[in-house]
Amino acid sequence: MNLTDHTSAQIDATVAAAAAAADTWAASSAATRAALLRGLAEALEAARDTLVPLADRESHLGPARLNGELDRTAFQLRGFATRVEAGDPFAHTDDPAVAGAPPAGHPALLRVRQPLGPVAMFSASNFPFAFSVLGGDTASALAAGCPVIVKGHPAHPALTRATAALAAGVVQAQGLPAGVFGLVEGAAVAVGVHLVQHPAIAAVAFTGSFRGGAALQAVANARPRPIPFFGELGSINPVVARPAVLAAQGPALATTLAGSITLSCGQFCTSPGVIVLLDDPASDRFVDALAAALGDARPHAMLTPGMRANFDAGVARWAATPGVQWRVAPGAPGTGGDAPTPALAVTTAATFIATPALHDEVFGPAALVVRAASTDEAAAVLQAIGGSLTVTLWGADTDDADSRALVRAAMQTAGRVLFSGVPTGVAVTAGQQHGGPWPSSTRAETTSVGWAAMDRFLRPVALQDAPAWLQGLGGQPC
Amino acid sequence: MNLTDHTSAQIDATVAAAAAAADTWAASSAATRAALLRGLAEALEAARDTLVPLADRESHLGPARLNGELDRTAFQLRGFATRVEAGDPFAHTDDPAVAGAPPAGHPALLRVRQPLGPVAMFSASNFPFAFSVLGGDTASALAAGCPVIVKGHPAHPALTRATAALAAGVVQAQGLPAGVFGLVEGAAVAVGVHLVQHPAIAAVAFTGSFRGGAALQAVANARPRPIPFFGELGSINPVVARPAVLAAQGPALATTLAGSITLSCGQFCTSPGVIVLLDDPASDRFVDALAAALGDARPHAMLTPGMRANFDAGVARWAATPGVQWRVAPGAPGTGGDAPTPALAVTTAATFIATPALHDEVFGPAALVVRAASTDEAAAVLQAIGGSLTVTLWGADTDDADSRALVRAAMQTAGRVLFSGVPTGVAVTAGQQHGGPWPSSTRAETTSVGWAAMDRFLRPVALQDAPAWLQGLGGQPC
């Protein structure tokens, strides 16, 4: 199935329907929103036997991974339904009047939250369920009371259409305005730009490449009325491993890490791309074990031929950098069709810090070992990276000055800091933070995964001396 | 006293000191932060007899207003101290591990908040205490754990220096790194641009004109690493008054509203600039009473000659718009020196909606009455404005369809909706929201007044499987 670019007129009609539905959806009850979210989860599960093979054909990710991803997507929809029922989007601060002169005295203020309005949601290629049509951005925006217009990803057009048709059916069956959910299709950049520029679009959620995200953010910023752009742009996810933990558990950790680097052919925004090791024999042995494990791995095909070409270009950039050596050399460009072999390179902290091109993500099954002479130098590597969705610290279990220095540097660099395990796999839960400093995301104060993702689509309004009838409605004039 | 522009080298040195202090201040305890905030409040009060006359000389705002503003500023500093002691910046979500396979099973996550780093704070001219050197932006950023570099406003350089010297003295007396508080001075645009572009600046807080704020936001967005720009850019603060309330209380409301329009010579970001009235004899009588009250008012001089010139240009823009008539004509440009006479104009909803130039703020003692034929048309006026710090609705006390429609439109337009009183006067409290949709502010999801202002300078970090020692520190490796 080929994707047909929607015309400007088609996009305008889709946005107009969303704008027409916005007041109704903003005023919808918790029960109405939860019913839609649960209905979408059920419909997704009911269509599993159709959708998973479709997704596999278009993505090569395999039925095991795709079934798990569909489960996660349904779990996420139901999770947001539960949060809506618990009252999250309707939470308010009741600040009663205080008698007396200002500054201590003040009128009654009821601080509530207002849905932003229609949200443009740009699907990712690498999660055809969980970060696509009915993924976390869609679920959280709907939960917040915002209509959603999905910009489908051209890497999986048939799955996109099938999922969108299913969603539209649930919206209709529940008697909701059709504009609560819309779909825009197009491979051309102009399609996304037209959508972001539409005056009725109130916010953008985006998961994808740095280049695409930064360009669309510039469009959002340049509108006559700029709108928030929640971009999750990927990252290089450094793993810092201290010698003691490598001495104790090196072989097992090497196997685990190789699995994380090659999982889904390295096509995760949380795929570990930089391994920071301190000079020590245990680190040398760990690199040997990691190289062996990667050398044995045979990842499946990448999502698209374009991604394979980008991967080849990325490892070529490493090869062209003085001071970077291969431990596991990549195959020649294009070898293996869309399925590359993994690559592992080694460099020094000084070279890494001095070479900004090495801070860019290489999307695919490749990692760069960075050797540091001291904890300070390891921390400096994190500071040079500046922004990442995750930092993993192995061996910070004891409270010492080096642990504290590394934790501080990691917290300054990342949205999530792991003290065991690997960064691939992002739990959908209350404590999650999937969003770190630039360039890993455009709004590090927000998360695109977990229940707090809903907060992106609500802004506070203070009601001063609200009349009794409005207080009785919790400040929501439905 | 004249203001001397700081050189790039001076600015770099000030930012470097802030960057050097950032880790220490981020790791400071609640007691340390609260002591600084309380110490600043005490120092401010102790220097009242010096600072208030200095402020009056530079601003013309008068001792009564300036003493009240100093009280408010000290109250604000102490209020943030109390919030820090209550643990606000150290609040965390503890999300224990759930056994089992994903998506339901997940590792332990401790979601904490991380100070952003050095904040550049641009003072406003119209609040020489409360939105200047030790105002709400400074207090909330310090409370969050961020060093602050104040960009002083050139309209009150002597007060700026005196207040900054006092702050530096408190920082030194408490044994804190000098870089916790810094000052940059300069009237040239290049000074502010250099500050915002400095790589070590992590966020910008700005209160001022739309033009200046939008320009600096573009600079923040264009950095190699963009940073959040929290701009409070002023607004036109529509007041919608329904006929029944005007029939009952018209004369008193006219006096109150005239007082709000002319308070501090109209130099408030919450000064009411548009009065939306429905066609009705009670509205006609209200306009008569408002015109009479404004005609009698004699505001004091504006803050600067440039502001007087801008006011003259703003009312000239109204005069040049077909369909706008004077009810109280302004004085000729420059009449009265820096002290203008108030102005009141009248137009129709259709003219207002069709004329974007009328949606721009006229900073000073002027208001534009907009006549609407219906509630729908009044709501359309609010929609045309699009973004305002406040909307005031008089007469929405009963629950009817018109009240609901107006409340909905007001909540979509404003950060604060008032149901009685006037928008000037912004309580510093938990329920406050001072920040509305563009163009009134650049981040409508944040507030620059009230305790929630601290949230701007913190971002979440999820600690996955945090070791016991770090959990024991509440996820803050001090």
C-alpha cells in the first residue's frame, strides 16, 4: 500500500473537525474519556491478528516484539483511563480567601487546568504501536481533553490506516464528535509543516529524529502564535561502568549490554550508544567480552532502507574521526541488505569531548567505548554530551565521593538515571521520566512516557472569586 | 546615576561565577536556602528608608505604592522560604518496583526534581521591587536551587545597584559562594543578548514588553542548545460586564474600573485595556460614568519619557482606526510632560475583531470600550484577543448558558479569570496563575507569580533502581 500525501485542503478539513470537537471534548466527563480510552484498548486487542502481521510486514520487528508492543499500547490506554477516573486532569488547588490587606490577604483562588486544544501528533517509525497512532502521545492528549490529529509515519502506512480506521470506529460507536480523532498522511515535509502551521493547532507532540524534530520545532516557534512543541528527539544514552562492578560481573553485563545495543536492531531512542569505562584491566576484559557478544549478534533488518543508509553514514563518520578505532568493524555499506551487522568502536575521553560529531546519535546497532582516566574525566564526558534521555551508572552502589560526582553529572545530563540493567525498556508508570535536556528532547520539564505525560496538554487557570455554581463544577463549565 | 553597559568580558565573568556556584547551590539544604531568602527579606526591610526614596526618584510611583511593593517583595521572599522548608523543591514521586513482566511489571522509580542551573532574570521597569532585582523570579529561582544573574532595568539603575549590593552582602554574610547572585547592567540590546547566549545560562525569566520579550525569546531558541524562556509580556486584560450587574451597581463599578485603569498611571501588565459591553441602556450609562470618572483622574508621571511617547503612539493608533471614537480624548502628544491624561475610546465588536492592531496593548491609562450585540459576539471578542494574563467577567453569578459560554471563552483566553473586582493586584499565593496564552506570556503552562513559579526552574529526573544511600538522601546527592 502506498501512502498518498494529503492536500492542504484535506488537512484543513481534518483540523477544522478537531477544532469543532474541541469544546465538547474539553468539557467531557471522566467517564466519557475513560470509556473512549478503554474502547480503543479493546479494539486494538480485538484486531491483534490483523494488525500484528501488518506491522511486521512494514517494520520487520517480528511478532514477539510487536505483540508485546501492542500489549503495552493497550496497557497505556487503560492506564490513562484509570488516571482520568482518578481525576488527574480535573485536579485543582483550592486557595480560599484570606482576610486582610495584601500581601498576606488575598481573594479566593481556585486553580484548575484547561486542555490546550487540538494536538498534532507525529508518529515514530520505530514503535508502530506504542509511539504511533494510538500511542502514548495520543492517549495522554485524549485523556487531557484535547482532540488529536495523528500525522501517520510513512514507514508503516497500512498499519497507520488500519489503526486509524479502528479508532474512528470507536469514536463513532461511542457517539462522540468525529473530530476527536483525525489522521493526516504524507511523506512530504510540506504536509507536516502545513499541519503545524494551522492556526487551530494548539500543541505538537513529536517522536523522531533530531533533524526532523528541530525543523518542525522551528516552524512551531515561527507561527504568528507560537505553540508548545513536545519533541522527543532520541539520544546516545551513555552507560558508565566502574571497574569494581565489571570485575565482579563483567561477562554477564557484557551479554546484557550487547543485547540492549542490538535489540530491535538498535532502533530505540534509549539504545546505549556510548560506553564510558575507566582505565582498568577489568574494563579491558569487559570490552573484549562486549566485542565478542556483538560479533556474534545478527540483528534483523532495519525499519527502512533509508535508516540502513543513515546507519552506514553514522559509522562512516566514526571511522573518519582520528583517534577512533574499531573493535568490531561494521560491514561495508549496504552489506546484508537492510540488516546491518553490529559495530563497536573505541576512543579516549579527550577525543570524544573534543569532537562534537561523536556526540550525535548513530541510530542502529553500534556503540562507542570511551576510555576515561578518572571519575572527573568520566563526568566530563557526560557534561560534553549535555542531554540524553538516559544515563546508566553501574557501580554507584556505595556512597562515596566518586559515586556522588557521577550521580550529579548523570542527573544534569539525563531525564532518567539507571543504577542497574539497561536503558532499553521504558516503564509506563507514575515515576517515569522520558525526556532529558537538549538535544534529547525539546521540553526537558515534560515526559512523553508515563502518567505525567498528560500534564503536557493542560495549562493552569486561576479562577478568582469563582461563583458558587462554577465551584460546584470543580471550575469546569461543561 | 548613569548606567554603564557591562562588557562581554564582565558578563562572562558574572556567568562563570554563577556556573561555579551552581552545583553547591543545587545541593544546598532547605535550611540554607530558606536562610538566604529570609536574610534578603530582612535586608530589604532594613534598607527601606534608603531604597524607597531612591525608587521614587527613579520611577515616580510614589512612596505609598513603593512601600507596599517593598512589603510584597519581602513577603514573597519569605513565602518561598516557607515553601522550601515545606519541601517543595525536594518533592519526589516514589514508585516502587512491581513484580512481573512488562507492561504491568516495572523497576523501582524515584522521580525527583533537578534545578536547571544559572537563570538570567530580566527586571521590569514598572515594579522596581517586586519584579526587579529581588522580585518573584529571583526568589523562585533561588528557592529552586538555581543561581540568579539579574539583568538590571535601565529605568532604575541606582535602585538596582543598591538592591544588588545588599543581596551580595547577604550572600557573603551567610558564607555562600558569591556566584549565587550576580548583576549585569546595560541599556544596549547587545548586553541582554550576550547574557542569553552564554552557554552556561540554563533558563531566562523575563518581564517586560512584547517586542523585547519576543526578540530575546528568539535568541534563546536560536542558541546551539535552546533554553526555556519564561516571558511575561503584558496583555490587554479584557473586562466583560453583563447588563444586569451594570444596572444594579454601575456607578460603583465605573469608579472602581477607572481606578484600576489609572492606577500607577496604567503601568501594570494587568491593567484593564478592553471593556466588552453588551448593547443595553445600562451599558450606555456605565460608559457615561466611566468617562466621567476617567475625565477627573490625574495620573502621575510615567516611568520614563520613552513610555510616555509609546503611550502617545498607542492612542494615536486608536485614533487612526476607522470605527473608533473617543469618549475621553487623550491630551496632545507630550502634553503634561511625562504625565498623560487618561483616554477612553469606543468601537464595535466587528471593528475590534477585524482590526488586529487594536489587540495590541497600549501601556498606560487608556481603555477601549467594545460594544457587542450578543454573548456570542462578546465571546468572539475574547477569542480574537487570543491570549491575556486576565479576563474579568462581571455578572456571571448565575448558572445559565450565557455565563457558561463566557466562562469557557475566558478560560481559553486567560491565565486568570476574575468574577469580581479588577485585575490589577496579583496575590502571591498557592492558587495564583500569572501567565496566559500567547502573546501574554511565552509559556502559558507556567506562572511568574505565586508559589508555583518555582516549578519553572526544576525538571524531573527518574532514578531507576536507585541505591539505598541515594534513596536515603531523597534522590539528592548533596
